[in-house]
Amino acid sequence: MNPCISVYLPTHNRVELLKRAVSSVQNQDYKDWELIVVNDFSTDETSRFLDKIRKEDKRIIIINNDTPSGACLSRNKAISIAKGKYITGLDDDDYFLPNRLRSFLSDYDEKYAFIAYSHIIKNKDKNKIALKYSREFTLKDLLKKNYIGNQIFTETYKIKSVDGFDPNMPAWQDYDLWIRLMLEFGSCLKVNKANYIMDIGHEEERITTSLKPILAINQFIQKYESLSHDNLAHIKIYKKILNGEKVSIFNAIKVIDKDNFAWILKNVFK
């Protein structure tokens, strides 16, 4: 009688990391889930591994792309066939701690567009908890900055109703989706629990590494300029910093916080 939770997982040529990601879902202490893995035209041993685990665990569903389609379209394919009442995502170089799904289910409140947790950034032997917030965020808040991160938990119909990720965004696809969910369903909830490991210490290239954030920030501003000029002023300051333009100390102070402190110091106060 427990509700099913769908997990979408795109992958491309990272079979060893994929094995860890898949195992982290299989090791959840909540067992009513489906894992939808989208193999984005991998040329390593990914297909063989996926064929094997699909036979062993019927909760795992495999989609094979005939040509490389990218993470965005791959996620959307998984979302389109998701049958769980709830849904969340996982990148193939990251992994869940065993209590993630049960914890999400316990904390979820349908009055919110979605809920999200803090996450643990793993860089070889160093771990750091990122985005440590516990409060409700409004659309106005989120237009200033992505306080959410790269994964959320919500009802599947909500993410389907806004058409999932926008493949036309060259980066910031997750941030863009969070904004569209909030436009449709209202505020979101952030909880300071960390049970998602974002691994940035391995030698493989992360899915998002090759994307161009400066193109994305321009597109983001164009899409949402009409919503709140004042709040997007913060995004425009980030744009100047990314462009290597001179930013006044006054403007830098406007956007500096506990998450970006080191990055601001490095790129503004040179």
C-alpha cells in the first residue's frame, strides 16, 4: 500500500560510477520505488550492465537512446513514463544515502511545489554540506539565486504538467525547472537534511561540466525578466562576474552569502 517513488537517472559512458548510483537506490530502506535509467548511447560496458540488473531487479526500467541526446532529453524520457506517485532524480556520478526516499516521503507536503534537501559535496577525501537551509522559499526568493541545488522531490504529475526540463537551456536546466514549478504550484520547502552525495572528486567529467553557464544566464534573464526586475538584479550581477566584468564592492556584497563566499572572493576581490 506504500506509494511508489520514481527515480530518473540519465547516464553516458560511466559504467563504474553508474553501478554505485544504481546500488544506492537498491539499498534504500524504502523499497517501493522504480528506477528509470536512460542510457544515452553509451559505448562502454553500460548496456551489458543494465541488461544484467534489469533481469535481476524488475523495479529497474531501461531506456536506450539511439543517438546521444544529452541529460535533459534523457531525463524527460524517463519522466514521461514514470508511474510513481512521487518522483526525484539522480545523476550517474552521484549516489543516495539509504534513508533518502523514506525521508523525502515523510517530509513531503503537497501544498508545496516541491521539497528539497541540502546535499553533501564529496571531493576525494573531503566532504562538505552545501545549501544548508531549512525554510519555505517563495518565487521571489528563488529568482535571486538557486537555493535548491540540482535535485528535488515532488508529485510526478506536477513535473509532467510543466513539461519537465527545457532542452533549449544550455545550462541551469534544473534551476529553470524549479522556477516553472513554482510559477505553477507556489512556494517550495527546503529542509536541512543531507542524504545525497554529489561526487566532484572523480576523474570522469560531470554531465554539466561542458555546458555554458553564461549562455544559460542570458537565456534565464530573457525568460523571467518580466517577473521581477529587482530580484533578477542579483542574477545580472552574477552574469557580470561570469563575464569577467568589473563589479563594485557594493554589488558584490549584495549577492555574497555563505554558499558563494569563496567564489566571490576569488572572482571579484582579486
